[in-house]
Amino acid sequence: MKEEIKRKIGAASIEKIKFVSLPKYAEAVSALNGQGTDRISVIYAEGDIVDGEGSEEQVGGNKFRSYIRKARLDDKTKAIVIRINSGGGSAMASENMWREIELAKKDKPVVVSFGNVAASGGYYMACNADSIFVLPNTITGSIGVFSIVPNFQEFFSDKLGVTFDGVATGPYANSPSVTSPLTPLQKKYLQEGVDSIYQTFLSRVAAGRKMSIAAVDSIGQGRIWTGSQAIKLGLADRIGGMETAMEAAASLAKLESYRIRQFPERTNWLEKLTGTYSQNISTKTLKKELGADLYQLYEEWKSLEATLGKAQAKLPYRLKFN
């Protein structure tokens, strides 16, 4: 590369070229983020919403709740912009992040920008923002809740010849279980939980978007809308991307100049290496042993296992954007 640069600029030797070190270059890029002491905190929430910390490809409820709280408690941060690209996930994690946004909104403007998809839990966490920006084809809404408990009893017994038994301190101590069907009482219990969370979801949207619960229910029940339709239905405010959302946040906070603070915060190469090395090795080994198709099924099973019996505000299918 250096030889090519030397040839392009006609330098006598590589030593005569004044290169800029990587740290200096990074400082220069940071300087382009803006000027002044005031900040706009930008939080990028992309991936499935899960309880706990989550991975780099997920929106961990605890982790992102702490990001919103940091931005809220930072005196230099005058506005918050949240970029959401998620088909949803854990209803509990979505509720916790919704509450953190509700608290932040009392102190400073909170503006949300939707990417390709902001559905179910992705919409849940954002519905109370001061302003919501969508792209014309953003998959928006999917205001709904479900819970899944698969029953593999016949698969194990008929295909593998494996049966299960156990000892429990009560009739429902091992509930839910994938090795036996749900009883009518268990189904009733799960359904009541789903219905309760759905009503809470409706109330959050109704309060945030200044609509009646009946109106939200009429466009909810799991239905999805494009960004353009969402604006007409009152689920979003304007067409626009991140730049428009940033301008709106600055305007609401009455900022003429500002710097940007990003979450998740950037990690250096050593932290990335030590944090993801073992995970990458494990993933590569499994892919090699199972093959692409079986590995995808394995991922789906792990995802299902993590949500067993837990209420999900999530699209019931995966989206891929090429």
C-alpha cells in the first residue's frame, strides 16, 4: 500500500511521505463529531431483545437500560437519540427499557429513529418517545404478545425411544416442560399472563401516542405496518433517518452546537479480541460439525430454549436484509 501511495504522489521514497499515526487519525475523526461541551447521546439498539446483558448482536435489557440511564444522568447530555432496528423479543426487557425512556423524557428530549424494522418489543420500548422517525418501508408495530412451550414428548418416545419421569414437590413444580403436554390449567395460566402483558402493551402505546386503548387494539393484535402507514395510523410522527432525528433532537434541546456520545461505547481491538475469541471458536466448530442448515436449526432451538414459557413481544419470524 505504501509503495502504491509513493507511486501515486511521485515521492522519491517512502521515508519522504508524512504518514499520520492511527491514534492521531482517530482524534481527527472524533473532532468531526461536533464542537462544544453539550452532547447528544446516540444509542444503537439492534438485534433481538433479550433479558440480561445479551451478546453484541442482541439488545440486552439490562445493558441498554444502563445506557439510557447513563445518558439521562449525564449533565452534559442535553438530548437522547435511540436508533432501533429490532423485531422485538422479551416483553420484560422491553418494559424495563420503556420505563427508562419514560424517566429520561422527564429530564431531556428523547427522539427515536427506526431502521428497517421496529416491531413488537422494538416498538414497545420506543412508543413513549417525544418523537418517532421512520423510513417509508420500516416494518412498524406488531403490537402483540405470545408465549411458546413446545411439546417434544412424542418425538422423544416415538423417534428416539426415550421417556421421562421425575419427582416434584408440587403438581406444577416442573412447569413448563418440553417433555409433556400442558394441562388445561397450565394453558389457562400462560394465556392469562399473555393477555395481561398485552393489555399493558396497549396502555403504554395509548399513553405514549395519545390514543385510546381501543384505537391501539384495532391496529394492534400483531399486525405490522409500513413506516408510511404507521404515520397515518398515529404510531409514528415523520419520515426521516438518523440525520433528521439528530436535527430534531438538537432543535428540541435548543442546541446550536454539540458533540456526540455513542452507546454501546467503542471497545479497543484487545477487548474485542479477548471478549469474542472463545465465542468465535465455539461458533466455527459447531458450524463445521453441523453444517450451515443444522447450525441454523441449532440457533433457532437455543433462541426458543431461552424464551421457554416467557411472554414475547416479538415478530414470529426472522427477517433478513441483503
